[in-house]
Amino acid sequence: MPYAVLIAIYEIWIGAKAMLDPFAISSIFLSAMLVVIFVTISSTPQKTSRGPTVVDYCLSILSFGSGAYLILNMDRLVMRISMLDPLTTTDIIFGLVILILTLEATRRSVGLGLTVVVLVFVLYIFLGHLIPGSLWHRPVSLYHFLDQIVYSSNGVFGIPVRVAATYAFLFVMFGTFLQKAGGGDFFFDVAASIAGKSPGGHAKVAVVSSGLYGMLSGSPTSDVVTTGSVTIPMMKRAGYDPVFAGAVETAASTGGSIMPPVMGSAVFLMAEVTGISYASIALAALFPALLFYEAIFLQVHFRARNVGLAAIDPEKIPTLLRALRGGWEYAIPLGVLIWFLAQGYTASYVAVMGVGSVFAVSLIRSKNRLLVRGVYDALASTTLRMIPVTAACAAAGLVVGGITMTGLAGKFTRLIFTVGGSNLFISLIMAAIICIILGMGMPVPSAYILAAVLLAPAILKLGVAPLSGHLFIIYFSVMSAITPPVAVAAYAASSLADANPWSIAVQALKLSIVAFLVPIMFVYDPALLLEEGLAAGIWALITAATGVVALAAGIEGRLRKPLGVWLRIVAIAGGITMMYPGFMTDVIGFALVGALVATQLGSGDGDTDPSSKSLFGARVRSWSMGSRDLLLGSRDRSAED
């Protein structure tokens, strides 16, 4: 649609050269996006195929009119001093209109869950003075509410929407252009050439390709839908249980939001909130992200060895040289991103340069050229993909403004201190639980900003560095996408895998166990974030990576040979102690892992099933039902010998 394309072009202009006031950037962007939301998303799911109704068009016109009013009065609104310069009657009317439109847009595009959360906070703002005890706050009038929530940079047009209007939009555009230009196929071929020849090759290809694509788009649910439509059926055909296939895709796609160089939208919010540069955050997040994908990759490998799944047919795997020859140019945009980030350019400008480089490399091959139609579709698709993120950020801004007005963040800080006291570990566990609860059903950016406002002050008061503390919150905000009972990424995978979403979520949690441990580790040992120098960081990575091997072996019950119950306990204990920072824990971990390795030495590979060396393995374990099914036949090892 032409209007969506105009919004995308405006965003490119903002990112490349515009110097507008933050309030102007946020208000113009949100008003423009509200028009798109009401035209493209119906009021109820049953009306999705009937097109916009009269009510939808009226709401779009109201959104456009609100934006026009803000633009016409922008100089006055930007220069006014909050709570000193009075609002006009027209200001109050349009303020109420913007609030109502934001709530309805949130309900349509994100769902009732976040809308209810926002309404609860609004009620608390107006009725909190009636609540006795520590939750009490001073009365708030409607005038005060509108002044802070609508006509300042603390509410609807605050940091969350500003991030959506700059970094987030442009990096989503980068991912969209890359996909339209055929970059997804290139990453899949590279993943197949790297991982397809080892046991469980189909699932390993899914891990690598989903991680590569996910780190560029940074949205767990959309990554699952995009790459999962290829990888999940591929894994099922190879003999993987549908639940496990869906879980692999869910975990690998979710990890894209914590994988540099792009990561997810939340990292841009973190840069804005903390003042830490985006490049510094991305560099610090590299080692923990590598540990996350190491754990998934190893669990897939051990699972494949346990159930006898073989590699992909070599004839169907392109060589790495052939894969690079067929799409080497797609590495250029990644190099452009890294170079501009290293030079200290703003994230918005870096994203614009990335989009430009994707367009340039698409011209190299005729089949991938983004000509007028391709560019038009990519621009329109970017705007449409930003709809749920924009609505969620606007709603999150409303909540953040309410938290600021009522002092609720300080009350949460006191709650954590009351329960955890000065014990950092207990406080971190509480913060992680609250973070996951806040994030259930929400997009990662809104989950992070809520948790950052409520929990970060308490964590930082315990002596945690801002970088470690906020990355801790980002990790658990991301993991809320796969945590039951909501687990939105698992629900997206369930439709592709034709499996129970709860079962997928549980399996995905198991695959993602490192993501729940690593944040605690780097809070205690900032060396993992390269905060104590490169040498200390590399040593922390080596010990943690060794621990991840043992942990994955213990979870799946296999290293070189199958592991019994006690050896699994030893492996898990050794893995956790090696991941935990400290000289003594490293010594204990090395001892446990060494003992485990000693039990694995000897002749043979330890396969208890003599058919497990057949081409596709003989028997495949049905992990969701706890039974084993004969899928592909078997042959006697003696005959093979």
C-alpha cells in the first residue's frame, strides 16, 4: 500500500539525515502507524477477510487528524514546560483521542493481554490514592495525567515508541530487504554445508540457519514463522518427533534476539535507557550468545546419536565453496553493519547503510535484483511488520509513564529488597521470575522496558553493573517468548509442527537452559561480557563452553556413549560448576568433567543399539510419548562389518 511505503521512506530520511526533536519523531511516527493499524487489522478476528469497515476508516481518519494536529502545533508542544505551561481544551480533547486510539490499536494488533495490563495501570494511576499501605500514591488529576502521558516524552511518545521509530524500524527493514533479495536461501545453504554432514544434520541446519536469520531480524515469533516453514517439515521428514522439531526451531529463532551484531529491538531500548553504546552492548553479548547456540547445537547432536538419526544425504548438501559462490555477496551487508558500528555511527544510520548495501548487492545477480517492484514490496512489508511492535511500544510507554508518576518502580525495589534482602542470588531469581511474568504474551521490547523500569533500580542497588544488569533483564525478557503458559513463539511453531504448543515450549526450555543460567553467570563474572579484558573474557568463555558440553551431555544422557543416571548427574553438576565463575568452582568442575570423560574412554562408540550405525538409524525415540517407533528399518551390525 502506498501509504505504508511513504512511512518507510520517511523512516529512512529520519535515520539518514533528519534532526528532529524526539517528541516530534515519536508523535509523527505513532500517528502515521495508527492509520495503518486500523485499516489493516480488523476489530475482531472474524472480520479479517471482509476488509476495512466504516468504523475502521473513521478511526484511521481520527488517527490522521490527531497527527495533523500535533504537527501543526509541534513548535508550541516541543517548547512548552510540562506542568507549567497550560494545556488548551483542544489539547485535552486530542490527548484523550490519542489515548483511546492507542488502547484500541494495542488490542487489535497485540491482543487483550497487554491491553488489560495497560488498563490496570491506568486504573492504578487514578485510584491508587485509595489503596492503603505501600502501594498508595498521591491523587492524579486527568489534566496531570494527560500532561505527562501524552504531551511529554515520558508516556505514549516516550522512549519505547522513539526506539520503534528509529533503530527498530530500520533494522527490521534491513532484515526484510535481505529476505526479499534471497539472503535467507544463502544462509540456509551455508548452514547445510557447515552442519548437514554430521548426525542430526537436518536439525543442525535448522539451528544454524534460524540463528543466522534471527540475529538479523530479532523477532522470535516472526523468525519461527519465516524459517520454520522450511526447517520444521524438513526435520519431521528426517525422523524427528514433531514436538522436538518445533522446539529446535523455537529455541534457535528465539536466540536470534540475543545474538549480535543486530540482536533484537530491546537492545536499542537498552542503549537509550543506559546510555551505553549499541556497539558496546553487541560486543559484550557475543560470548553469552555463542554459549546459548553451543548448548542447542550439542543437545541436537546428542539427541541424534541417541535415536540414530543420520546426516543429510551428501548429494543434497552444497559444499561451502558452492554456497559461498552462490551468495558471497550477502556477507557484504553484515560487514557494512560491523564496520559502521565500529566507526561509532548511530544505530539508525548504520541500519540505513545496511539497507543500502543489501539493495546494492541484490543487483549483482539478475534473479535477486530488487527493482522498483521489489523495493516497493520490501518497504511496505517493513511497515506492516512493525505494526505489533509499534502498538506494544506505545502501550509500554503508557505504562512506563504511569510507573514514573506513581513511584511504582521504587515500590518494586523495596519488594525485592524485602524478600531477597542483600542476597544477590535470591534477588536475581526474583527479578528473573517477575521479568518472565511481565513478558508473557508481550513483544520483547515492551517486556524489557517494563522490567527495566521496575527491576533495574533494585538490581543496580545491589552493586550490579548497568551493562550486566540490563543484559540480564533482556535475556529473561527474550526467554518469556518460550516460557509457558503463554510461550508465543512455541504457539507459532505448533501450527507448523502440528504438535502441542505446551510440549514444544517445555522442550524449547530444555534446549534453552543455558539462557537461564548464563545471565546469572555474567552478573557474577563480568569477564564473560569482556568487562575485565580480552584474556579474562577468553578464559571465562573456555571454562563456560566446556561446562556447556557437560551440561548438554547430562541433559540428553549421552557424551561419546550413553550415560546412566549417576553419570548424568555428574555431567550436569560438572557443567554448572564450570560455568559458575570462580577458581574453586573451575577446579571442581574440571574434576567432575574429567571423571565423566574417563568413563567414556574405551573401544567402540558405546551405542547400545546395534542398529544405530545404519544410514538413518533403525529406531527413533518418540520423546513426547516416551516410546520408540520403528521408522526406517534396521540391519544387523555384523552384516555391516
